[in-house]
Amino acid sequence: MLQSIVPCTGWAHPWGHKACVTLARMDSSLEQARQAFLDGVEQFERHQFEAAASLFERALQLAPGRPSVLMNLGASCVQLGRFEQADACLRQALAADDQQSDAWVAWGVTQMALGQWPQALHSHEKARALGADGADFCLRWGQCLAHAGRLPQAVQAFDQALAHDPNLAEAFSQRAHAQRDMGQTAAAIADYQRALALGADPELHRYYLAALSPDQPLVNAPAAYVEKLFDQYADDFEAHLVGQLGYQGHNVLLQHLPAEPGARFERVWDLGCGTGLCGTLIRPRADRLIGVDLSSAMVAKSRALGVYDSLHAQELVAFMQQTTEPADLVLAADVFIYVGWLEAVFAALSPRVRSGGWLALTVEEADPGFEVQLHSSLRYAHALSYLQKLAAAHGWQWAKVHRAPLRLDQAQPLMGAYVYLQKT
């Protein structure tokens, strides 16, 4: 007769879960399952996660549905970045036994990786109720709370993370984000500076600090930050930006294009194409449509539309410097808010647009006295006088400016400038 593989003390994996095997009389297949499980535990402890996952899968084939095996297979998949498989394993394990705090923690990590933030918060709160603690756990818990807009509670979670590890740079950085969004500028600056001192990414944190310190020199947004931001945002981009924030920049930009109604364009560049909002609208008027975006996840969304002739996951200036075919229309909707200084953009773009061609762009307008301004929102704003200066220096005629809302910000319309330049 067989006895189950059951949880008890003895083995610890990175989330603190302990398990061992109670030995009893077993038939041959369950003895093999037990041995595969034990071997998987050993491989996991050695950080040989691929081997561990294979052994746990073997154990499940021989003894399907065992919660302890499912939990450890899920943990192995998390380590391997196989989050879809981890999700399935941990869901099944917790359906069988929902009192395992470490399984809830592992599931929360999985859901964060999948961008399922409400579910991740639920999993972390279940784990917390079952006793989960520690610096890394409190850090992730705080991030989930921040994503839910529960900023005071997020700050408390980050405080607890720092109580466990006073030198955890990421906790200072995440607490600073929450403080910034709560308007606690001085506290946010202090925490960003502390994170820097503890070894946090210097380029990224100088960018954060510049957004809170108008007297500091303006810095460019790190390309890696922008790429990661939109890679993570891609799946929910249109639902959030258009559905929740009422974004209309793409529609308004093309509605007010000064070119003759119905005019066609031989070659159109859609800079910062995102998920293809502009591309879908301009396609009927473009002989050839090229999309460019720093985020490969955004490019994948645009590719699925099937409206672009070619797509490039590339930094804008690098794309323009490498291309040799001139454009007739260049669209830049809600792009320059992540660029800052635009000298390099105009220097690369201007020689590659035909005489009579158009540049249509949107910007948020800077406050008086600023040419370019980095707001606490981490978006750049530009003075129209600055754009006029760039246009004159690079052979563009200032054709038209139209002011209208871009989207909602804090439930209020955020005004923008829709600028149209024609190449001389």
C-alpha cells in the first residue's frame, strides 16, 4: 500500500517553504515519484532549476496532483522565468491546500511578472496573513500596494522592508516613488539620494532627482527605463491610455494635419508608434508606412495589426541616422514627452524629409522661463519658442499650432500643443 508524499519540516527553498517525505510502503510508480521528488529538491537546493523542474514534472507524471510537488515545480518555474507554467502549477497547488504561505508568495511573484497586479496584491496579503515576512517580501508587497494606489500603506510596507534590511536600495527607491506621487517631495529626494548612495542605478536615479529638483541640470530619460516602462505597459496600453485616460492625441493630430484633404504620402514614419494608434488612421493615405518604437513589446502589438510595411524596435535617432529613404510625413504623437532635449532629433530628422514634407508632433507645454522642463510625472514639457528655434535652425517652416487636450491627468483634461512643421 502507498502513503502520500506529505509536507513536513526539513527542506527550505528560497521562499522559506519546508518539505520532506514521509516514507511508507509504496508501489513501484509511487516509489519512483518519491525519488524524483527528492532528487528535484536536491537539484533545487543546488540552484539547478532546469533539472529540478524536469524531476518534479516526472514526479507529477507518476503521482498526479500532489500539492507539494506542484508547489515546488511552480517555484522552479518562477526561477526559470516560466511564469505561465508557474501560474498553472501554483493555482492547482493552492486549490488543494491554501494554507501554504510560501506558495502564496511564489504565486504573487508570478503574478507580478505577468503584470497581474490586483491578483499579486491578493496573493501577498494572503501570504502575509499566514506569516510571510522579510525584506524582499515586504518590498514586493509594497510594490503591489503602490500599483493599487494605496500609497500610505505601500510606504509602511517599504518601511518594514527597510527595518529588515536598512541597506536595501530598491526599498528606498520604491518608497521614494510613493512619496513623490503623494507630493512628499523632500522625503522622496532624500530616499532617491539614499538609494544612489547604496548603489542604485545612477543614470536612472539622477533622472528621478532631476524631475523633483528644477534647479538641477536637465537629464535625458534613460533609454533602458523607457523601453522597460513600455514593455511592461504594452498589454494594457490602449485600455488604460484610451479607455481610462481618454487619450485623443492620435485622432486630433491627424484631424488637423494641414496637408490637402485626402492627400497621399509616399513614405510615412510613425515615430514612437506604440500599439499602432496613429498607424491605423494614416494607413489609407500612406503608400508605405514605417513604425519605430524603442519597446519591442509595443512593436509586437503594432505588428499584429498588419497595417505597417515595416517596423523597427529601435531608438528614434539611431533609426533616422541609419535610414536612407526620405519621408514625406513624420508623426510623433506623445513621443517627445519621453525625450527631453530635441536637438539630436531635429539634426537626424531634417536631412531625411523631402522638401514640402510634414512633421506633425505633440508636446506638453513648459512653464514660463523653461525651454524644456522635466515634471515630477517624469514627462518632459517643451516651450513653443524652443520648438520654433529648432525649426528655424533645421529648415522647417512653422505652419500651424493647435491647442487641445491630450488626455486626462488626475481626472482633469491635460492640454497639449499639436505642432505642424513643413520642410523648406
